[in-house]
Amino acid sequence: MEKLTVQEEEAMLSIWQLNGGFVKEILDNLKGEKPPYTTLASTIRNLERKRYVKAVKYANAKRYEPVISEEEYKGRFMNNFVGDYFRNSYKEMVSFFVKEEKLSPEELEEIMDMIKRNKS
């Protein structure tokens, strides 16, 4: 799947939250500064071309529904992110966040507990 631009990701977040919608609904649901309607419509057409959404026709309007789940996208994104920036090493990624003081010892303990619970 093609990588999404920032604008496409923002649109997808809105689409996932709504579980699909018309351009106006998606626009109303966007957080922060909203793009012009025509810009969002163009962004959503790009998402359709990239096969992230599908258009379902209702009379003379189109409702856009997600083709890929948010969880599936996050999984693919994280795999690419770790591969591109941390040589496919999640250990290296965690080490980076520790060095940057983005993860506290308490948070690391929580992560370790989660790992231990999933193994049993």
C-alpha cells in the first residue's frame, strides 16, 4: 500500500472515527484548522485511488467507507517506521526513546509486564 501524506492521514483518522461518511461529515469531524471542502474532496479521491477507502453511491452523492482498519494501518506504518529508522529493531527503537527521555522507568516496567502477560 502507498504511504499516506499528512493530509490523507488526517482524513483517514476522521473516516475511521465516523466509520465512513460523506465529505461534509468528514470535514466537520476534522480536528484543528479545516481545509477547504474541495481540497478535502480531492484528498479523499486520492485515498480512493490508493485503495484506503471505497465510494458507495447514495443518489447523486458518494459516501466514503474505510477499506483498511486503523489497526491494520498502524501495524503496517510501524513496521515500515521501525524498518526505515531503526534497522528493523524494536529494541533499538525503545532504546532511542529511553535515551531521548520519552520513556520513563515506570513505563518500561509497564511494557515489561505487558510482555510477560502476553507470553503466559
